Amino acid sequence: MGEDQKVKRPLCEKELLDPKGRNGVFVKLIVTAFIISIISELIGRKSFSIGIGNIVLLPMLYAVIMGILVTPDILGKKIKSLSKLVSREEVELASPFVMLALLPLGVKYGTLVGPNIVKVVQAGPAFLLQELGNLGTIFVGLPIALLLGMKREAVGATVSICREPCLGVIGEKYGISSPEGTGTLGTYLMGTVFGTIFFGILGSISVATGLHPLALAMAGGMGSGSMMTAASGSLAAAVPEMSEQILAYAATSNMLTGVTGLYSTVFLGIPLVNFLYRKLEPILGRGGRK
Amino acid sequence: MALDKEKLFNQLKILIVVGMMVLVAQRVGYGISITAAIPGMIMVIGIAIFALFIRALTPNLQFPAFAWASLTALILSMPFMPTSRIFLQYTNQVNFLGTTAPILAFAGISVGNKIEQLKKLSWKVVIVAICVFTGTYFGSAIISHIILKMQGII
């Protein structure tokens, strides 16, 4: 980000959203996303049993997969005409579009919580305490990361599910090119690319664990609008008789994580992951440290 | 803080386009009449732009526009609010899942510039990330299951 790169610097959000002289980019992006949405809706919901439970596949899942496929580095590489339709410019513009397209969904979530507000308030203690469950990233992730031979990267990769606020905190504390930063960036990238696909499948199949659908619904609120939607959407499709309450619980929990997530990473996550790293690394870590 | 009207106006234009995409997508996917859904969609877009407005006014508050949109709709739809009946009657014509396909189509496209970075990640990160996702999900689910049970809600 040096001064000399000013000419080639990426557009800021405000400039990205300005259609002046860039109408073509807007039209191509919108047409592509529109076609993908329609194809996804035409395929429709598919559900099938895999023995331990049901997997429900929703149109949003096909949409994200098709979206990834049409980008320049995947199919665009092979099909030249496609790379003209979806080039780097359209990819760049898609980011602020996601934020805006999420807002109508945010409104819909509000309309699901509002009528259920009494039930939601009654479940208040559960909502607050389950936020601590987000530290599960450390308890499950850190030992595995150490067994795989990761060093300080493990701290960054498992401190939370590494959405944007966490990226900011870790970047500030350790520097984004530090080992910790590299780890956080890794989990962040995985979540960005595969998060909705992963939770879209986990949401419906997790019913098989015997955990109550409402408890699973709360768990789906992780501070990421799209991951929460994937998890709760497929969970609601798998347990249709509770679908409204599931979506209401998930949305509430997600709002709460939006508020608490950052503080929980700073005051609980980072101290805990460092403490456990010191305790566990000598036992689980592989010798020959760098 | 000076409000950036130009940016807000451009955001509104995009919201209208997204709204039209949702109207067609939910016609195809769920058979909801486009004309019947238009009033509800206008309300939805109105709240969305209000959320962007509030977000722009409160740059230091780490509360995203998405959450403002939910919170506003939540308040308008609470049972004891005079707005709730009419608001829900119209917004019910906007299907929850119908709004999701366009979002995720954009989301899929937007990760296109991360593929090369992703290829550089080691397989270890892939496994660890899966454990991290599973950990937060079941960590929260187990705690809420226990508390809801203790409260007698489930």
C-alpha cells in the first residue's frame, strides 16, 4: 500500500458503487447474478436421506457454488467468453453488492423475531450463555492444529471463526503478516469461500445429533449473516414445524454475536487461546520448532 | 459527520435492482405474484435504506447495517406495536428464502479474487478451519441445549 502504487490502487467502496462510466460492469454483474438466481430457484429444494439424517439442499447453496464457478480463476480460465462477462471488475463490484443484498434478508429476519419477541426474551439466559460456545473454536480447533504441527498460526486460526472484526483485532495485535495473522487469514478465507456451503449442509444434518432444533438454531448465529442464513435456512427446512421459531432464534443469536463477538475475542478468546497454547504446545506440538 | 448523499443514492439504486431480482426469483421459486409483493418489497427497501442511513451516522458504533435492518423490522413487528399487523401483512409477501439466492450468487462471485490466495493455503488450514466451524456450532448448541432444558423451554 505504498504511495507509489496510487495509480493502481483498488477502488474504494464509494467509487465502486458509482455507476458513472462503469455501467457495463454493473449490467454484467447483475445479469450474471440474476441468471444464477433463476437457475437456482428452478432447480429448487432437494432433500435426501444419508442414513444418519436428512440433507436439505436449498437454492442458495446452488447459487453460491455457481457464483464461485463463473469467476475468472475457475471456469473463466477455460471459457473465454465467460471471462469477458465476469472479469476481475465484476468480481470486485460483487463485494459491496453482497452487503446491500443482505439488507432485505436482515429485514425479513427482524419480522421473524418481532412476533416471537416474548419467546425470545424468555430464552434470554440461553442466548447470553451460548455466546460462550463460540470459544468452542479454540477447544476443538487448537489441539487439532497443534497435532498437525502448526505453531503460532494455530493461535490465529482457532481464536474465533475469524470474520472481519477478528481480522481487524488480530491484525492490530500481531500484524496481519505475522504467523498469527496468517492463521486468521486462512480460517477467514475458508469461511468466506466455503462457509455457506459447509453450514448449509451441517444445518440440516445436525438434527441427527439429538440436540434440540432451537438449540441448533441459536448456534447458527455466529456473527456472519450469510453463514447464519445457510445454517438456519437448511435447519428450518429440515424441521418445518418449527421453522419460524428456528429462524427467529438464529437471527437473534446472530444479532447478539454481532454485538458481543468482538469483545469476546479480545477479552476471552485471545487470552484463552494463548493460555492453552502454552499448556498444550509442549505436549501436542511436534518437536523441531523453528 | 457529513452524510454522503451520493453514496446513499447509489446504494438505493442497487437495492431497487436487488429487490426486482428477488421479486422475480420468488415468483419462479415459490410462485408469489410479483404485483402482490411490490408493496412489501417497497417497505423492505425503505427499512434497508434507513439502516444504511443510521449506519452512516454512527461510524464509531460497531453495529452493522444488517443488524440495524433487523432491529428496525423487529420493533415494527412486535405484537403490541400498532404497525405490526399491516407491516407483517405486506412483508409476508416477500419470501425469506427468496431473498437468499441473489445474495449468495453475489457472494459466490465476490470470492472470485480469493481463489488464488486459497490455493496457497496448506491442507492443514483446511482441516483446522473445519474443526473451528464445527467447534463454534456445537459449542453453542450444547450450551443452549442445556440452558433451554434447565429453563424448561424445550
